[in-house]
Amino acid sequence: MDIERIEKGQNMKKIILKIRAIFFQWLHKPRMLNNIYVNPNGEIANNTRFSSTVNFANKQKIILGDNIYIGHNVVFDGTGCIVIKEGCQIASGVSILTHSSHLSIRLFGAHYSECNGKEENGYLVGTVQIGKYTFIGTNTIILPGVEIGKGCIVGANSLVNINLPDYAVAYGTPAKIIGDSRKLDKEYLENNELFQKYYNEWDNG
């Protein structure tokens, strides 16, 4: 009887542990969230989807437009403000940074807690802005103060430390402009009136 009771107890424990493991896998599984991002002005970003793993730091300074997609494990540092306009796609692993203390940590040393986040103390802050329908590739890093135009393509694993004009195709570390997205789109637009209509809606808007 005691052996049977022990075996039943062990089996029950295994079942409970299995259920627990399944529950935590479900709980921590990345999932896409839609229509729940509230901008600082109180408005919801319509049809804007982002992963449950996105880290929004200083969210009160992060402004998202409508129809945006943000993949898994993305970091948004809103210290200096981030503005992402309508229709952008931000792939997984992207980091958008708006501040840096790489100078001030050496200037202050062990007294870094005295740094008040001002430029004269070596503390760099700059807004990052990304224009409409721009694509940012996987694992790209965008540095403080960078402005990226509309219709751009930034290749995976790039480090963007320069401003990019509208329709730029850029890639590399540091990123360099290697093309124009309008050339890629041209063959699709020439033979499809519907694509022309959709393209013109955001391009001329």
C-alpha cells in the first residue's frame, strides 16, 4: 500500500510539473499585440502591432503612427523621444537609442550619479525619427539624433549613425547609402494600377 501511495504521489508530481512547464512556456511565449499602443496624447495607434517582448523605455516619449509592425526583442529608448510614422516595419532585434553616456561615464567616474543629463556633461540626447513606410532590418542599431526618411530600406545588422533621405536603401556598419527604393518599386508600379493608387496615397499624403 505504501509503495502504491508513493508511486501515485510521484506520478501526480510529474503531472503537476508538466502542467506547470506548459503554463510557463505559454506565459512567456512571444505574441503579437494589436491595437493596444496608447500614444502620449492618449490616442491609440490603429492597427499597429508589436511583440510582447518589445522594451518601451520612457514610453511617454515614444510616438507610433498607424499600421506599424514591430518584431520580437526590440528595444526602444525613449529618453530623447522616438517618432515612428505610419506603416513602418521594424524587424526583430532592432535597437533605437536616443541617449548615450559613453562620454560622461569617464568624465564623472565614480561620481556618475552627479551627472544631470546635460550636453555639457558629455551626456548625449537626440530624437530619432523614422518616416512613413520605411523598413528597418533585423538587428539594426539606430543611434541618437538620426532621422530616416520615408520609403527607406535599412539592411539587417546595420549601424545607422547618419541621416537617411527619403527612399534611401542603406546597409552596413556604419550604414552607407547603396540605392534608391523607388528603383526597386518601379517594375511593380508600372504594370499595376492598384499598386500605383496605394503608393500614391502615402507618398503624396
